[in-house]
Amino acid sequence: MTIQKIYIVGSGQMGSGIAQVAIQAGYQVTISDVQESFVEKAKANIKKKLARLVEKGKLTKEDQETSVARLTTSINLNDAKDADLVIEAIVENEKIKGEVFQKLDEICKEEAILASNTSSISITQIAANTKRPDKVIGMHFFNPVPVMKLLEITRGLSTSDKTLKIAEEVGQKVGKVTIVSKDSPGFIVNRLLDPMLNEAVYLLDEGVATVDDIDKGMIYGCNHPMGPLALTDLIGLDVLLAVMEVLYQEYGDPKYRPCPLLRRMVKAGKLGKKSGEGFYKYD
Ligand code: 3HC
């Protein structure tokens, strides 16, 4: 099957980023959410990002216009009925994702592939909400999607070779390097990255060093493009907490215990860049 129409569930930073790279790659994309104002905001953001690329000479005016013309919005999941591929990028909550996949399974055509951008939830578990587990797969993009080169693909227990091949082809068409992981908690990247970010929060909580010095340590000592606390702000403290909860629960190893400060900050609504404050403050 050739993928032409992609329906994206969730218009947050990940959903918008995926929509942007997909329209630029030539796909017909519908970005959806639960409120008109959310999808309109996402569309305006994508347009702004494309306009910046034109200003920088990285995209022609013509490509900008054809890309924007490929983007539509939706606040009704039933609009996914014509999609060849659905990519879900909503909140990291197993129950909510399960409900969405159950609905998508009923709405979407038989041959459609259902992908999740989950960073931590089991693809096998998500697929169990459908009658097409062979066509359910993890397509985990990285933030900011237009900049980060990786697409981490996860096979659930029943994901078919054909579904994997299609996901890899889509990944390559949107300009990503693809890697494949078994359905294991944290997959590859988050199992490596998130314990390090969580440890940075422990350093802060224990008063070992300041935010600035923790971040400088990894920027200047390890050549990371940004420090772990700034990166946590970018990803979202709630997202890091959700991944650490899954790692801790699934492996039962204390090394994955979410830092209490991370929990407190999430409770206080300090979610990072998206809420205006995390370890740093944002305009
Ligand atoms: N959207 C689109 N483009 C963006 C962007 C965004 N949100 N943020 C930055 N860019 C672009 C800029 O326009 C610029 O493009 P140019 O070179 O064409 O001018 C380029 O990226 C570099 O940006 P800046 O000069 O403003 O800033 P930096 O050089 O500091 O780069 C960064 C910013 C790309 C975010 C860099 O710091 C970086 O790579 N950080 C690490 C990000 C990372 O690790 N992401 C993975 C997180 S893990 C994850 O997402 C998984 C999840 O499951 C938790």
C-alpha cells in the first residue's frame, strides 16, 4: 500500500512537528484535536515555521504554498476514515490512548496503519485495543521534530513485516534516519536518555549544584547541544515523569525512581517551556 493520506491525532508540539515534516514530504495531512482553537493554533504555528524556512532560504515560496495546501484540520475523529496512516501523538496515558485506538480501529479503513508516537507505553498493549494488531506500530519522533533526524520505530508483538516496512518508508520520506526497537519499556533512546535527565533533577534536588552548573556540565563536558534540565523543559516535565513512571513500574529497579522534585514540579504545573516555567522561565 502506498501511503498518501496521513491523519494525526493531537496537535501539540509533537503532532504539529510531525504534520510539518509530512506536508513538506508531499503527504496529504490532517491534524486533529478536541478543539477548533487547538488545531487552528497548530496550523498557524506550522505556517510560521515554514515562513521562517523561506526567510532563511531553506524552502522556496512555491514549496511553502504547496505544503500548506496539503494541510487540513479536524476536530472529529471520524475524518480519519480515508487515512492510509494515522499517527497518534496525544497525552502519555495508556487508558486514553487505548480508547482512541479502539475508536480509530472502528473508523479507519481495513488496510490503514495505526501508529503511536508514544515514548514509553507498550505498543503491544496499545494494539490490544484493536482488531488489527499486525497494523499497529510505534513511530516515535523527537523534539523538535523538524530538526531531530531520528525516527524510532517499535514493533509490537504482532506487528507485521509489511507494516514495519511501510513505517520505515514513511520515516525515510520525511527525512529521518530510522531505527527499530522491540517493544521494551523506554525502547532504545528514552531508556538511555531519561534516566540521565532524571538524575540531573536529583542533583538539583539534593543541592549538589545549580541549574546553570548542571547544564553547563553536560554542554561543556560532554558536548551535548543543551543541558539536561533545559532539555527536560523542552520535552516537558510531565512527559519525563510519565516515562520514568513506566520504567520504574516495568523494571522495578530503584535506579528508575522518578525524582521527588520532578513530581512536585509537575504537581505545581511547572511543565517546562510549554507552561512558561520549568527549571527556567520562558516568555
Ligand atoms: N522547531 C523547528 N526548528 C527549530 C526549533 C523548533 N522548535 N528549535 C530550533 N530549531 C532550528 C532553528 O531554526 C535552527 O535552524 P537553522 O540552523 O536552520 O537556523 C536550528 O534548529 C538550531 O536552532 P538554534 O540556533 O535556535 O538553537 P540551537 O543550535 O541551540 O539548537 C536545538 C536548538 C535543535 C533544540 C538543540 O539544542 C538540540 O538539538 N537540543 C537537543 C534536543 C534533543 O535532544 N531532543 C530529543 C529530546 S528526547 C525526545 O524528544 C523524546 C521524547 O519521547 C521525550
